[in-house]
Amino acid sequence: MGFIKSDSEVLAEIYRNAQLAVTSIGDLLPEVDDEEMKEELMREHEEYEKICSEAAGLAKRYNIELKEPSPIKKAMMWSAIKMNAAADNSPQNVAQMMIRGTVSGITSLKTSYTDSADIMDEEIKTLLRRMISLEEEFEKGLKRYL
């Protein structure tokens, strides 16, 4: 068993994960030419925004302060996305980039769930499970481009 996270830490992790996905997709969309891939990314973007909104609503209700990902982290992601997509913006490469981020999120979120589920607030646990399920669905959908 790993480190047990508080409800505020788990909620912050959900929010940060979804916010990074929203930012990454927003950075990637202008580089994508394939219409089917664009539609997939826009659908994912919308779902991640819903999670952000729900996490922000829970944070407000529980008086938890959520922080945006750092500008340095965003800048590093932006440059990596732009360089990678400039070199190859094929649906296969875009899917690979997205899958890497999605799998990283799944791993982090599942670890938090396993370590803290017994003590977690039910609403936060429900949102965490939904986020994990959503990311698993996205990973599966993106694999069809490989």
C-alpha cells in the first residue's frame, strides 16, 4: 500500500489531470489535419472540461483550493507537443502522444484510488472512478489509430 491521500489531494489530482489533458488537446488540435482524429480530440476535450467543472464544483463546496498546473509544466508540454506534431501529425503519431498521457493519468489515478478509497469522500470517489473509466475509454478508442 502506498501513501494515503486526503480528499483534497485526490480532488486536486483529478482536476490537475483533467486540466493538463484539456491544455494538451488544445495545443494539439491546431496541428491535426485528420478530421476523424480532430473529432475524437474535441470529444475528449469536452469530457475533460466536464470533469474539471465537476472537480471545481466539489472543491468550492468543500472549501478546497485547486491550483492550475504550473506555467513551466504547461510550457514544457506545449513545446513537446508542437515539436512532436510538427515532425509527424499523422493520426497514428497523435494517438501515440495522447495514449502516453492517458496511460500516465490512469496509472496515477488508479494508484490514488487503491491507496485511499477506504477513507475517501463518496462524491470524490465517484468522480475519481468516472475519470479513470473515461481515460480507459479514451485509451481504447485511440488505439484504433495505431
